[in-house]
Amino acid sequence: MEKRPNRKSPRLKNYDYSSAGVYSLTICAKDMKHIFGRVEYNPLGNTMNLSAVGKIVDETIQSLPAKFPEFEILTYAIQPNHLHMLIYKENEMIEGGRSISDFVKSLKALATIQIRKIYPKMEVWKDSFHDHIIRNDFDLENQWFYIEGNVAKWEKDLYYKPGDEH
């Protein structure tokens, strides 16, 4: 078995990710492939047309609060090769004290189970995810507007590459 290289953790050192708070998450597709759908360009506003895989991810996101009652999804946007979520985690005193990583692992696992019923060998997710701990109202507002406007600004997105359109 091939040994994987040691990676530096993207998590903030000594921070308890089971703490109450608001978090902005970015979760990417494996190899940044456009598996979640495609952006339809329109002068009146771009729209995201979800693929079958994207629809499963969307349904999985919507089902998560029932499984994780301590998490509230404030807003999210699915892009062709990644998704952004703004989530609020309340009361860290709930038994089990689940973390942001637990939430993301469940999202990935639940969606992958459903996706592989259609595409048995598909590798869906990049191994990790990016997080940003929201520190104040200004930060919250900036992240919210960024996520809400993400499809409209697809060509300026960090994960956009010219020629990626299908």
C-alpha cells in the first residue's frame, strides 16, 4: 500500500471545532472536476443547473439538519466543482459534542453512498475542506453575500479556470 504524504492540517491550531459559532465552509470535488453541474450564463443573472450528482449533494445538504440538530444551514451555494456553506453551530453541550469535521464527513459520506448507486466508482470529494470561523457581524455579512452571489460571479471564483465550461 502506498504511503500518503503527511499533510499540514488546514484547521486552526488549538481551536475547538465543536464550539458554538458560525462557520463558512468550502468543500471541493475530487480533482476539481465539474461533477455538480454547470453555470448557465445569462445577462439577467447566471443560474446553476445541477447534474444528477449535484442534485444528490443538494438533497443531502437539506437533510443534514435532521441528523445534526445542533447545526443550522444559513445559506449555501453549489458550484460546478465545489460548494460553499455558511452554518451556525449552537450549544456545544449537546451530548456527543459533534464538530464541524463530523458534519462535513457526514455530508460527504451520505452523498457518496447515494452517488455511487448511480456511478459506482466515482470519486466525489477532495480529502479535506476549507473553513473560516466567523468573527463578527461584518465578517458574517461578507461571507453571506459572497456565497449568495457566487453563481453570478462564477468567472471570478477562486476555483474557476477558463475553458472549464462544458
